[in-house]
Amino acid sequence: MISAEAPNAASGSPPPEGLAMQLPAKTRHVLQRYGLAVVLASLALFIRGMLPFPEGASIYQLPVAAIVISAWYGGRRPGLVATLICTLGSWYWFIPPVHSFKLASDHVLPFSIFIALCVLLTEFGANVRRTQGALSESEQRLRVMAETLQEILWFESITPQRILYVSPRYEQIWGRPVTELECDPEAWMESVHLDDRQNASTVRRRWLAGEGTDRLDVTFRIVRPDGETRWIHSRGTLIRDERGKPYRASRISEDVSEEKLAQEALAEAQTQLAHVSRLTTIGELTTSIVHEVSQPLAAMIANAAASARWLAAQPPDIAEARAAVSNITADGKRARDVIARIRALAKHQVSHTEAVDINQEVLEVLGVTQHELRSHNIVRRTELARALPRVTGDRVQLQQVLLNLIMNAIEAMGAVDDRSRELTIATDEDSPNAIRVEVRDSGPGLDAQGAERMFDAFYTTKSDGLGMGLSISRSIVKAHGGRLWASPNEPHGAVFRFSLPLSGKALP
């Protein structure tokens, strides 16, 4: 990029001498325009008079050239001045009878055509000058705008491939000189991170070839010469010719490193918050956990005692002892499964995506909350669709969503005394590409405003609540490409629904 510096008026150096520098710039420019017109017209007449041109159309060739140049450089009025000088000079010196302003009859038509042509060329030259001036001014405005943007502005030719313009911001973000792009238009690709280079190159190549959409939208990392890594988001559009073939491309590249770091920090904070929420919920389920574990342990103790009695009998009853040992094994597995589920919920682990049977997850979470349901005299119903397709997701996170919704329903029905307390869990296909889970209760229900506000962080109607359970649940469902919402249940209570896509892609 080449830039010019203006003279420093405050430098203290004396101004240059001479009339040209003492006159205002506008006046100097006017004198130059009209002076050039007079000089060119006079020079054309002089050369015409000195050289042995034959009579005829050659009389007007050099004057016409002088007029065109005068109008192109100076505009309409200097062009008309040159026209006047050339017309009068040609009439007086070169059109018979020469050295007079009489006009022979056979020269009337050519001379009239010459005058009309001069006026036409003057107007044409002036229009060319205006167009070039407007184009230059427009380019200057675009350059000034491009140099003030925080983004990089690119213009490139596709056939032949070359960079037409890149704003100076490139050197600040890439840390490399713009001049390298003049020799190699693909030099910027050398800075793209090795893990992103293949994808960025393929997307750009297909875009320039006109395959698919004319819009470019790609995000990748670059590694600067100093070793710093930055995230770049590029957007662009193609310009096609009358045959529909791409021949120009423009794009804008911006440094989104701070935004990416903020997103990663937010995701980490949400993960930590979700872990805390799971631990809080598990703390609330302590009684249920103790009950679920103590039941198989008590059964194991009873079966062990029974087995000892059968073996001590005379004669020993081997069959009954074997049956008691089998019961011990089954109860041990049941206790192990309960502990494994609690451990998975409590463990702070990296998200793991797999094919999840949502019906199986519903039954496992209901097993954890079984004691809570019984202690609150809640009737549990399940309406699980058969042969429900699996979804792609993190089973621990989906269990957390189900656990939050079920615990909220249990707490909501805690004050209900005038009707039965009923909790219904239903699953079904929401569409050919999604499944739906519903948690219905017979509690006090929702109002129109509360149905949406309850998903806001730190909003709670419980005196000892943190207001994070539903907010975290919605974040988890959204991260799986689904959506979570609430509505009133008929005739009493509330319904919480969430849908999940089968493909892992976000639902519309």
C-alpha cells in the first residue's frame, strides 16, 4: 500500500518562491486548463501550417485532436476555447480563399461538419472527464472507508486470479505484508491453521467456482508470524457477468478472536454451573438415594441369612441356598446400578455424545426419584411410545433435564390437598425428525407471564430456590439442537415439553 504525506505547513521551512506557488490552488488549476487549451490549439494550427498536408479533410485532423485533448483535460469551457481558436485559425489560414474569412462554396459543408464535430467532441471529452472524476472520487471515498474499517476488505479477480485490493487492516490482523498478495493471491492461506486449512480452502474454491450459493460464510483460525492464533470470520459475495459466470469476488474478514474466547468462557461457565446444579439436586435426593441403596442391601442381608439357614439344615437344602445366593447377586447388581447412576450425575465429566434411548433414560430417572414420589403420595404414570428412535446426545445431561423437571413437578404438587397428585411422563415422535418428552403435573399451574419467565436465570418462585434448574435445562436442550417450553395443563397443573432432533441438527 502506498500512501502520500501532505506538506507540513508548521515545519517552519519557507514557502517556495514563484507565481505558481503563490497563487491559490484553484486558480492555478484554472490557468492550467485554459492554458493547455490555448497551447494545444495554437500548436495544432502551427504544425498544420508548417507541414505539407494536402487540402481537404487533412485540414481538420490536428485541430480535432487538440480539441479532444483540451476537453478531456480541462472540461467543456477549455474545449470550447480550443474549438474557437481552431475554427477561426483553420478558416483564416487553410480554407480557400486563404488569409481571409471568406468561405468557398465547396468548403461550406465540410466546415459546418467540422464545427459540429468540434462541439460534439468537446461535449464528449467533458463527459469523459466528469465520469473519470466521479469514478476517481468514488474510489477515493471507498479507499478512505476501507482504511477506517476494523475489518479487512478484499476485492479479487477470478479470471485471471489476482488480488485487486486489500485494505491495510490485513497487515495488522495477519501480521504479513500486503505486497505478498501481489505475487501470490493465495499467500494468505499459508497462515491458516493446519486443522482448518483444508476446510477453508475447499469452501473458498467452491465459492469462487460458483458452486452452490454466491455467498461465502466461513470461520477459521490463522497463526500469525509471532505465533499468536486468531479466529477469522469471512463473508463474501460473487459478481457474475452477463452469461452468469463469476469474474469478480468481494469479501470482508473480521477478527472474532475475542468473541470466540467469550463463547468458550461462557460454555465453560455453563458447564460448571450445570455441574453445581446436579450436585444440588443430588443433595435434595439424599433420602431417595439412601432408600434406593438400603433396599437391595437389606434384601442381600436377608438372603444371606436365609442361605446360611438352608446350608445349616440337616440335610442342607442346596436348591434353596442356591436361590438365595442368586437373589443376593441380583440385589447387588441393583445396588450397583443405583450407585452408578448417582455417580454419573455427580461426576464432572466432558460431554460425551452417543445414541440415547430416551425411554430408558426416563425409567432410570424415575427409579432415582421413586422414593420422593412415594413420600409425597404422588401417583406416577408413564405413556412411553414404543419403538421410539434414538437421539444423539449426552445421556447424563439429558438425565439432568428429566431430573430437574420431575423434581420441579414434585415440589409444585407439595401443597395440593384438594385433588390427587399425579405425575405423567410421556414420550412420542414430534415429527419425522424429532421426538418429544412431556412432564405433566396436577399442581397449581402457570400464568401466561410465568410460563416464559421461569426459564430466566435466577428467577424462582421458591423461597429456597436458586432459579437455575430450568435455565440450565433449556441450555442443555438447546445445545442438543432442541427446544424446551411450558404451558398450562388441563384441568390443573403445568406441562413441560422438550423436543430433540434425531440427527443432532437444530430444529427450526
